[in-house]
Amino acid sequence: SARTEIEQRDRALIAFTIAFMAQLLYLAIRFKWTFGVSAVVAMLHDVLIVVGIFAWLNKPIDGIFLAAAMTIIGLSVNDTVVVFDRVRERWYNSKVGEKFTDLANRAAVETLPRTVNTGLGTMFILAALAIIGGDSLRDFSIALLIGLVVGTYSSVFTATPMVTYLQEKWPLARDKKEQAKVERDDSGAVV
């Protein structure tokens, strides 16, 4: 029995690692690296807070919890991608005098109602599972509730400020032609 639990935990950790690496690959393909780093930091932030709260509550870190953690990663990345898509769209369509920070703040505020509404609908379902579900469903739903709350605010209050900070150091070009030139400059090619 103990050996089976250890094998299940090890398989769950392998699945967690594969899911995490898949998210990293997705972000690397989808965004400039500064956006990807910001999304990964927000994702790690979300998972670490949930792990910390579960450790503090003396809840088990088992396969069910790891399934919840993988779901939290998906939720967190989804929210962050929505915000970052809006930031990128606003930046590419902006005028030369507009600051990236102002556009990022506006994009975060514009996506907040969608994020909160989606989160509230999910929270009602998870709260019902936490109240009337069994022990395993209760832990799963509590982990997801915590992750959903943390993921919602981290997309706006962790990932977006980080990408604005990184934008100051490694700017994202305003249009596609300028972006190609910046990428050539970053690679060391002669322009």
C-alpha cells in the first residue's frame, strides 16, 4: 500500500513536470521571452502559494493535489495569456508617444471584468464541491479555489507589472517590421 502510494506520487510528479514543461514551451512559442518569463513567474507564484497554504493547513500533497496544481497552472496561464494578448494588441496599435506601462495598465483593467466573471462562475461550482463533496473532492476543490483567487490577481498584479519592468530593459517593438529589426539586433546580426 505504501509502495503503491509512492509510485502514484512519483507518476503524478512526472505528469506535473511534463505539464509544466508543456506550458513553458507554449509560452516560448506564443510570446516574446519577456512575456513568457513574466507568465512563468506568475504561474510559479500561484502554485507556491497553494502549496504553502496546503502545507500550513496540514493537508496532504498527493496525486489529487498535484492534479489540482496542474489545473491551477492551466488557469493561471490562461488568464495571463488573455491579459498579455490585450497588452500586445494595444502596444502594436498604439501611437509613438504612448507609454507601454500605461497601455499595459489599461489592458489589465479592460480584461479584469472578464477574468472576475469567469472566476466567479467557477468559484460557485468549486465552493459547492468543497461543501458537499467527499474528502478527496473537498481538498481538490479547496486547492482550486485558492489557486483561482491567486491566479486571478497574479495575472494583473504580478505578471503585468513584471512585463512592464522587463519592457523597460528589453523593449518590445511597436510593429512587425520594427520587431524583426529588434530581433536581428538581439541576435547579434549586422543590421
